[in-house]
Amino acid sequence: MLTFKKNLINSNFIANLYNIRTAGLKYFGPPIKYEDFEPVERPKLRVMEKVPQYPPNMRAPKMQKRLKLMRGPELIHNTLLHKQYGIIATGGGRLRWGHFEMIRNTIGRKIDVSRMIATWRVPPPWQPLTKKGQGQRMGGGKGAIDHYVTPIKSGRVIVEISGKCEFAEVAPMLKQVAHLLPFKAEAISEDILQEKIKMEEELERSNRNPFTMKYVIQNNLNGCHRWLSPFDHKWFGKYL
């Protein structure tokens, strides 16, 4: 009888040993170390000038539309300096002073200044746009300057956020700002940016169709040179 009880106790112990309750057990990775972070005196975005300042003896110059300043890819300011997070334009457009204020106020309200830093990556409005009053007849010369804008190309970094933070923390406010901009933009991190570059290279490398847009335009298939624009010859259908 004692032997039977001992065997029963041992069997129950072994059964419970192999049926350990694991519900609720989670593994959290070690926290990220931000050893290179140094706090700055002014972590928030500065106020941008609404009108550029000229010497007192100089009249504010007028300018043509210069739409080419919004066309094509951005070749210089297309990477994140701090290698963390930011907003990048996926299309061309113009930023007015009101957009600068919207970005500054939205990020300034939601940023944690004790461990985050926001940085502008675009200059203040500098290109003048003219406008004539309503109801005026044609002629009479170029109109007066109405406001100033900053032209943006596709791939331009608008604003950057760095510091002791993760992308999940700053993504909501960056997406909110990107949705309100006058051109297509998206919130992005350094990992996402590098992944997009690798994906584009992989798609170009693994493409088996020889009739790409570049091949069609360069070989004038179906006489496409008759109706293509010079920008199609330069970027092969991209950055319209």
C-alpha cells in the first residue's frame, strides 16, 4: 500500500512538472542604450521667419514660378543626419509659413524635451510668389509679392527627431504632421529608409521583363518620343 502511494505521488509530481503553466510569461529584450545622446539648450523647433530679411536699401526681388525646384528627386538632403526618425516627402510641393507653424506647434506639444530633440531640415520660406488683386484687368506688369514659400522635392527630409526614444513613441505625431502637409509625406526611421532602398535595388535586380520604362523611352518604341516630355527622358516616368 505504501509503495502504491509513493508511485502515485511520483507520477503526479512528474505530470505537474511537464505541465507548467506558461500563460502570461513574456520575454522583454534589454533596453536600448543611448550613450551618444547629449541634451541641448533648445530641443524644440525654432520659429521660422515669415518674410526673408533684406538690406534696408534693397527692394524685395520678384521671381518666376520655377516649377523645376519641385520636380525630380532630392539629391542632397535625403538622409537622416542623426540616423533615427523624421518626416520625408514622397512628392513635390511648397511649404508656406502656416505649414511651418503647424509642424512646430504639433511637435512642440507632444515632444518630451527632457529626452528628445527636434531639428529642422528645410530652410524658412524664401521664394516669393506674386498675386494680383481680384477683378483687375490683364496687363499692368507683374503683381505684388503675396507670400513666400519653400519648394520641396521628392525624398527631402522635412524634420528630424532624435534622442532617447523609439519609433513607436514618435510615430503618431510624425504621422499626424505628415498627413497635414500639402504634399505626400510619411513618417520614417533609419531602418525603414534603408529597407526601402534595399527593396528598390532588389526589385531592379530581380526584374525579368526587358521592356522597362527606361528601355521603352530610350528605344523610342511606338514613337513615344513624339509625346513624351523632357522630364520623362530624364527620369523615365518617375517624379511626375
